[in-house]
Amino acid sequence: MTALADPSRSRAVLIGTASYLHLEQLPAVETNLVDLATELCDATVWGLPVQHCTVVADPQSAAEMLDPVHQAADEATDTLLVYYSGHGMRDPDSDDLYLGLGGSRDGVGYSAVAYRHLRAALRSAWARRKVIVLDCCFSGRAALTLSGGTDSIAHQAAVDGAYVLTAAPRDRVALAPDGEPHTAFTAELLHILRQGVPGAPELLDLDTLYRELTSRLRAKNRPLPQRSQENGVGALQLARSR
């Protein structure tokens, strides 16, 4: 690939739950959404038109979270990017990944949104490439193992033509450090988008973003990201390196 994903034919949906009735508050998530949308729409980064970037803050139901994803899936023909930041939960019976809503309760799967419903929305998308970024605990459960193993949860997470980038391994919590404006994972993602990668080509592909994220998070002794991909989507160039 020699050019960025076409912003005129792409869409992004940025979802975040910062406020909770029964779980710990995550104020950094609100800042994550605002700043990530700013970078994706910046002409010196990706240049996504503002109307093509939908921010869903503090959804209270599955419909509020997923309806914008289905709409974007109907509109995007080049690349569809979906980002979620908030509490990730593990169903105690199935071990499936659930994405937190404002009223979610720990250990009560039906009070959150099952990752498989987000996966289904991505599978129905017209876009040639799909990118899923999960900044939440246990998000590694959504990544298909690169070894091609048959782990049931990983197998269920597969999305044709998709790149899944997660903030933490399947059994680790992600970090939202006290007093910091962003969560640990998104802070490093934003740094890369704002500052670029020294020595990297002018255009950054997904695999380069993943490697730089891993390097920066390892240096700070923080949970390491995970990735999975199908059909070579890791070569997708998504941002300019400043």
C-alpha cells in the first residue's frame, strides 16, 4: 500500500463509558474520546472528515452503543475503525468479553454489551478493512491468536478482514492511572499520532503502531497490547508520522 486509507470513504466510531452507577469511575475515558477524535480528524494525521467520526460517550444501552456502528458499517467502503474505552468485564460462566455501560454491574453479563454483538456489526460492514481498538480490561479475549489456534473465545472474535488491537492480554486488566489525563494505552497511542515514530516511513501502518505501542508501554512496565489480523490488514497505513 502506498497511500493512507481513504478518509472520504472511511468511518470511525469512538465509544467510551466514563461514568458508572456500580463500577469505578473512569474520567480519563472522556478525555480519550475528545483527543482521539481530534487526532483522527487532523489533516496532518489522517484527515478524517469530522462528519465521518462519530463519538458515542457514556452509552446507556446496547442500542446506543451499537446503532452508530451499524450506521458507519453501512457507509464505509474503505476502512471502518471502531474504538472502545471503558470497563471490560468477563462473564463468570462463559468467560466471554463484555463492554461496560453506565449501569453495568460486575459479574452480570446481561447488564453490559457482549463483544460478539460488536463483532457481528463489523462482520456486516461493507468496508474492505476493519480496525477494532479495545482499551479495556480483558480485551485480549477479543483477539484471534496469531498462531491460528482453536481457542474458543479467540476463534469467536475473528472478523474477516479485521485488525484487532487491544490494551491488555486476555487475563490482564488495563490501566487508568490516577491523576493522568488518559488511560495508559490511549495515552501512548495519542503520543504516537501526535509525535510520530522516529525513523519510520512517512506513513504509519497498523503493525508499526502496534510495535511502537508495545515498546513504549514495556518501557513504563505497563500492560502490553495484543493484536490479531486477517488478510494482511496490518499493512494498512492509517496515519502520517509527524
